[in-house]
Amino acid sequence: MLWCPGAAMAVMAGAVLPAAEVQELVYTTPPANNGAGPLWCYGSTCLVRRGDEVYIAGLQTVPERKPLNNVRWVLYHRTPGGWRAVQADPVGLQREPCPLVVAQDGRLFLSTNPTIAPLDAYNGPAAPDVLQFDLADPSRPPVSLAPRFSEPAPFGEHSYRGFAGDGQSGEIVLFNILGYDRYYWSFRDRQGAWHAGRLDFPIGTDYEQPVPIRSCYPEIVVKGRAVYLLAISDIIEPVKAWREYKQEITGQKWDYDFRRMFYTWTPDITSQPFRPWLEVASREQTAGHITNLDLLVDEQGNAHALWREQSVWNTKLRDKFFPDLKQTQGLYYGIIRDGKLAVKTLLLEGGEGLVGETPSYGRLHLTPDNRLFAFYWCSGTAADGRTVNENRLVELLPDGSAGQTVRVPFEQPFTTFMTATPRGGSALSHLLDLYGTIAGADGLWYGRVDLGCRLAVDFSAALERTSRGARLLLDGSRSQSLDGAIASWRWEVAGQTASGER
């Protein structure tokens, strides 16, 4: 119990105190060893919220089937009694996870890509589909919506697909990759009609041998008929000298680069072509690495992007080709306006010669009062020598600058994760829902953070052995209040009471 007199201290305007309300295991499943995993489609989301209801599309490994197509989707619903599997794919097997879109009228859409190859085949053709569930009774068998494509295309189990929708209209779009040349997209409008087309990849004209730059793991935003897409290059290493040296390091005959991030959009996917690709970020000159993390679009049509950059792929490669280059990792936020990158902000950078705190995975979150935040995982060593392994939240201000950064007090941080994002149809909320992995534990977890709290309780507990037994040490000094300084404390443990911050 804490008491906070309102006039005890000045509180910075616009401050936020994230309260980590829930962190719970959803499910476990053995590794499928097929090159994918439950979060492999990271550009889309497998977590959605509608009102108080939260759903997750999980994966279940089918041990009697060999890779690559040896998993099936399972739909989970969070109930007062915990997470419940409401149904699973009764017949289909596939390689990749199955992202979700929720319509606020009660429809739930799941993108699936079941194999149609013989059961003993290593790989082969697949039949992409979208299944529609009725959330009035999510245990009822879903309806197949059978997306239409612009031409016959021999899709396979490697779809690298993106799936997104508009939660208000219920319009959805599916992007599937075939080979290294293009996306095939299928858009379903609010009347239930499918529209189809192609989106060719950008061309790497500056490579030793010009090739299409396959752009994968897309974050896609649907706002009315406007569609926005952010993706990362995923091609075989195009620089011969680097490719050969990577083979020496890894022993593999191939290596894929992820170091050029591209953006495109159309104001109306049913009637207008996509605009020319914009290269938002690149680490091409130093064989670096980029991860596209998130994309949101505001009411003015400005695209807000979050991504991570690493200066060089590997320190061994650095030592051979770029001996003076420092290995760094940075978290970036950008605003794309009128087809150009108008703002680029470095939120945090760590690495050689810099602070020991390194940013990793992250997502954007927009609240109903139009406050935009970046939520991310940070690890390493602080300036005072303290080990850092935590989630953080930073507000992104209208001019593109970063506001105050605060710790999110989960017991264990989320390390890779998806959110209940508007890209998946979820409404804007002061609740930040998370689905992913956490440090030091197996399985897939759910987390919930309340960004509307006035008081954030954050304490640690430790046992100290004494000559008479043990003593419990409680420290609540990291707790904060937006209504003033915390003036008094009352602890209740196993029928005993104590007072004081520590």
C-alpha cells in the first residue's frame, strides 16, 4: 500500500508509468527444425485484441511428420481461467506460422498456407487460404475465403507472406512471394470481392550482377484502400568476396543478406499502382544487418517506421574487410512523408566504443490519444557496471524526437515479440499486448502493459540468510507515481506487516 500526496513533487508533463500487469505462459511445443518458428512471420502479427477478448494463433509441431511441413495452427483464446485452445487445423500441415487479422464486428481472419505435396515429400506446392472465424463462437469450424491471385502461381511452403487488415472495415490483404522476383497480392474488400495484382521487387542495379532484391517479412498497413509496405532485403550475398569469406566462416555454400530496407505504398490498391520503392535504410557498404521492426500510418498518411541496424554482419568479416569499423547496434525511428524519409532518429546505440547497453527487438504502439511509443528489449552492461536485461518504453514526439525512456518492470523481459497492432485490426488501446519469448524460459508467452496507470509499483525481493534463519529484503525504490512522491509504504507478507521504502 502506497500513499502519494499530489503536491509533493513536480511531474514531467506527458510522463507515462507502464504497469506490467500480466506475464503468463500460453503454450509450449517442440522445435520443428524446419527453418521457421512461431514468430517467423514477424512482419505480421499472430496476436489480436477485440474489446476484452485476446486471441493468439500458435503453432503445434506434429512429431510424426518430418520437416519441412510438420506444424499446424492452433487458435488460443484468453479466458478468466487462462489460455484455452479453441480449435486446431484438423488436416493441414505447413511450415510457417499463421498470422491473424481481427475485424471489430466480430470476424477473425487467419492466413494459412497448407502443403498439398505428398506427406513424405520434403517440400512442394502449397495452397494459400484465408479462414474466417466467428468470434461469437470461435470453436465453430472456419469458412474458407479462397483468395484469388492475378495469375496461376506455383506457391510453395516458403511463402514469406504478409497479412494485414483494417479493423473497422474488415478489408484484408495477403502478400505471397514466389521465387525471387515479386509479390503476388490479393485484397478482399468489404463486399467480399477479391482484387489481385503483382508487386515487383526493387532491382539491385549497383550489384556486381544486377538482380531483383527479394524483400521479405513485410509490415503492411491497410487504411481504407490505401496499403503501405515495409520490407527487408533477403537475397544471397551479392558481393563475391564477402560471399566466399562467409562460406569460410560458416561452412555453408550460401548466405543471405538482410541489409537494405524498402518502403512502398498505394493510395488505392484496387485502382492505382504501388509507388516506386524507397530505400529507407541501408548497410550495404559495410556488409551490415538491418531488421525491419514495425510500421504504423497516422491519419495524415505519414508512415512511422522502427528498425534496428548493425554496422557489420560479423566481427571476423569486419576484421578482414573493414578493420577500422566499430561494431555497433542501433535502434532507429523514422517518419516517411510524401514518399521521402523526412525524419530519422537514433533512439539508442550500443557497441564498441559506445555505451554497453544494446537495443534489440522492438515494436511501435499508438494509444487512443495519439501518443506514439517504442517498446524494446535492451541488454548489456550499464555505465555503473550493472547488468542490464530489461524492456523499455520511449515516447516518440510529433517532431520525431525521443521523449523520456522508462523501464517496463516485467519479471523477465520479452526478447522477441508481436503486439496487438492496428496492422492486425486491433483497435488503439492504452493496453500494450505482447506475444513472444522471454529471457530464461521456454515456450511462448503473453504479456500486458497498462500505459494509463497513475502509479507503477516496481520492487525487488531477496532472501538473506541470518543466524536465526532468513530475512526477506524488499526494495520498492523504483516505484513511481504521476501524482507526486510516494510518501509512505506498507508491506504485508504472510500475515506480517512492515513499512518504509526498503
